[in-house]
Amino acid sequence: MKYLLLMLVFASWQCKSRKEMPAAAAQPDAAAKLVALQTFPCRGYCPVYTLTVYQSGLMEYNGDKFVEKTGPASTMLTGEELAQLRQEVSKTNLWQYPDDIQSQIMDAPFATLSTWNGDKSKSVRGSIDRPKPLLELEKLIKNLAEAHGLRVIKGVNPNLTTTPMSEVIVKLRPEENAGNWIMRFEEIKLRLVRRLYDNTWLIGYDPAQIGEKQVMDLLKNTDGALEVQPNHPVEDRH
């Protein structure tokens, strides 16, 4: 009888313990959208495109017009970049703003920021005189895109001809931010074309301004670069 009583008390304690155990924190659905930026035309050559970032860190781009690349492209944010973006989206809290913020500035470009919470979404449209938190979130999204070779900040005049660019392949240190790294070469207009894998990038340059050997020698002697090679067909690389 005592043994049976002890068993009942033990079973009751286990049941209570399970009920009081806190539930595990819900993890975000990797396929769910986190935030999106859509830009609209202005009187000049404002770039028109859409950037969508998913909870997984996938960033999808679709260029419409006045951009260097029209059509779709994609890249993956680093864990650090994704954490920074999530923090900024949470801090900005788009849900507190009206859907449309009226602008007093004529002919300025408009943009829409959108975010998601499960099946619900919230979008805020406005121009360059929106509240500062909205402008800062938009700037972060653009800067992350630029850091991964998606050119979204500067518009392109379709009536101007562009010089074909040559390319080299650069492997950066794992901790190196490619967007910050490339900014030191603004004078010779090097640009990130796209990420190949890990922190290895295709870097574009104007062959009329600087030769391949000069570019490679310059990059090899730059902090952050581990390896530099020309972008030749695989069979021609040594």
C-alpha cells in the first residue's frame, strides 16, 4: 500500500513538472519574409527595384529600370548581417506608422517598406521626408545589398554607353566585410560584381583605367585579401 502511494505521488509530481516547464521559444520560419523594400521612379533616373529579405537570410533582388542589372538576382546575408537587420526591423516597428506618409517635396522618389508577422503584413509608403527610423532601415537594406554586389544606390542613365569591365577573383578573410573593403578603391572605381562562394568575390575594374597586373598587385598587398587571381576560364587558371 505504501509502495502504491509513493508511486502515485511520484506520478503526480512528474505531471506537474511537465506542465510548469516553459515552452521552447518559437523559431522564425526560414521561408518566411522578414522585410522588403520597393522603390519607385522619379523625374530623373532613380533606380527602380525590389529587395526582399527572408528569415533564412536570403536576399532576393529584382531590377526594373535605371539599374545596372535588370531582372532577378539573389545573395545570402551573413549571420551577423541578418541579426543586425532583424534588430533594425524590430526597432523601427513599421506597424506604428500609417500606410501612406504624405510628402511635401515635389518629384522626390517614393519607396515602400514592408514587414511580416505570420500571415499578417504591414507596408509603409513615403518619400525622403519620412521619419528618421524609416530612412535608416531603408539605408541599411540598401547597404547590405551593395555589400553583396547588388548595385541599388545609384541610378543608371540608359542613354549613356558603359565601358565593358574586366574582372578578377578575390578571396577575403572570413571576417572581412566586402562592402567596406571595396570602398577603399573608390578612386579607381573597383566594384563588387557578385559573390562566388563564402567570402570570395568577383571584382570588376575598367581596363582602360588600370591593367590586370596592376589590379592584382594592388589587391594582393591590401589588408583583408587572402588570394587574388584573374577571372579566366577554369582550364587557363594556374
